[in-house]
Amino acid sequence: MTDWTAAPWLAGAALALILLVLLRRPLARLWRLALRSTAGLAVLAALSRFGPLMGITLGVNWVNALVLGILGIPGFGLLLMMQWLLAA
């Protein structure tokens, strides 16, 4: 006589393993974007502290951090230009 109580757990573990193998690259890209956006948020936080001394003020929010995470340094220039255009 066999005990089938472990079968759903084994099937769920096998399905999770298959999904992780299939989604390895998209998950890696998503993880890298999250790390870069977090770094962008840290840059924005430091800029909010010392930026007014240089005349640069950008909002510290996740949209700006995501722009910095995706575009990097050109994204910083884009944010500054957008601020300049919207202020005029």
C-alpha cells in the first residue's frame, strides 16, 4: 500500500522547478532592474540632500528611480531636462 499524501507536494515542487528553469532569464533581468532602480533611488536620496547646493532638485520617488534604473546616467540627464522643460 502506498501513501499518496506527498504527491501534491511533489507535483507542486516539480512545477515550481520547471517554472524557475523556464523563467530564469526574465527573472534575472527583473532582479537586475530592481537592483539598478534601488541604486537609482539611493542616488536620488543623496541628490536630495546635496543637490540644492548645486541647484539640482529631483523628486525621490520610484518613477524617477525606475528611469535611472533603466537608462542609467542618460536617464539622469533626461530627468533634468524634463524638470527644466516643465518648469519653464
